[in-house]
Amino acid sequence: MSKTREKSQFESRFKEQVMEVIAVTGASGISAGRAGGNQMWNASIPLIAWKALGSNEPSIKEELRLEWLVDDEEWEKTRDLLGMNSIARLQVRKAEKSMMLVSVIEKDYRDDELEIILQESLKPVFYNDDVLGIFELNKGIKVFEKDISWAGEEGYLYFDWNEDRTVMHSALKTAYELFKEQDKWNRKIRGYAAEELVELANEWLEDNEEAEMNKITKEIFVGLMKLSSISVYPDGDFDLFFDDGDMFWGHSIIVTGNINGEFSSAEIAG
């Protein structure tokens, strides 16, 4: 698809009217994605509140994405166009759940009403669980996290923030099961990863001219894995991330399963 057509399709999502607004950016910075076959990047940054400039209407607290379309050269120039956790004066075109950036008028703008919202958003958010303790919200990715010790190793435990606390508690029930029988789960998870990936590890070993071993057995594979983090989800699903001990040259090993004892995948990433 041509750049002109991509731009036309992108802009058709937004109203024609150009508005001047003041907006509060969220806790994560600018990112960009590009669909397969497209030439342009869809750059964006989250907004948590905004108001029309010159209007007597109160500010609106809602989560939107501020978006703009750029080619490779423009993307490099706009990576630092706006900062996270800041207030900016902008020209935009609005859609229902997003805004299209027309121009940045002032990158750092002062507005007392929106400053209150910004300062409130910067306060830490905690989740206190009776079993596992206190988690802190990583606002950039909306994930609660805490340091843990699991099966004799240090790592992190994560679960997704959700407006519905019952959903979060369901995710934590997955963690309860993993922690209740840590050694059993540790053996099962590592054993599954070794079964699925040891052949691939030996293929990588053949390409490593500096390797100090001739073959990676399942026992060696299990011993080289080092816990990095555990992510838990409702309905018993979990992902465990391990450092690979350089078997895959620094990639992560990810094991996905369920507390019913079924595993769906073991793969490398990163």
C-alpha cells in the first residue's frame, strides 16, 4: 500500500475538525507499530486526561491514545516528541477513543487543573494480598509486581491490573497453587522445558565455536535454567520466564501452562 493511501485511511478514522487541547500524558512513553506490508509507522502515546483550550468545560479524565503516522525518517525524529507524565498543548483531531496529533504547540504546558490530575496519577498504587503480601502497580504496563523467592530462587511475580478485583484475585489463586507446592511445580516446569527444547539447544550448541561442552543433556538443561519471573492469570494460566544460561545466547525461556497440569508451550524469546 502506498504512503498516500495509508495516510488517507489513517486520517479517515478521525473527525475533520481540528481542536486545540491541553492533555496529560500517561506513564508510558511514545511507541510505534507497523502492520505487515505497510510503509508507515503508527506512533502513539497514552493520555489520561484532557480539556479543550478556551472552554469553560471541566477537564475529562479518560484513557485515550494520541496517534500520528510517520515514515522511518519521521519516526526517528518524533521518538522524543512528547514525554511521559507531562502536560502538553496540542492541536488534534478527535475520534471516539483516540486523538490524531496535528501539531505540538507546547511540550511542557502549565495548567493548574490538569496538574492536580497529573500529581494524583504519580502516586504509587498498591495491592495488599493476605497470602502473598504487597504488590506495587507498574503504571506503564498496568501490571502489579513484587519480588519473590520461589523454589529457592529469586525473581518477580506479576499479575494484570483489572477494574474488577475478582479478576485479579482469580489470577492470584493461580499463584497460590504454584507457591503451595513449589518444588513439584519447579520440577514439572523445568522438565517440560527440557523435553521440548533440549534438541534445539544442541543445535545452537553446534554453532557455538566457544562452547565448553559437547552435548546438553536434559539434566544439564534444567540446571542451566534460572528463574526470572512468574506471570499469573485468571483460570489457572501462568507463564514462567527463565534466563537460559547462554544455551540460546541470552534469550529467555518461556513456559506456558495451567495449574490443571497441562502445558501449552515452551519457547525462547527476546
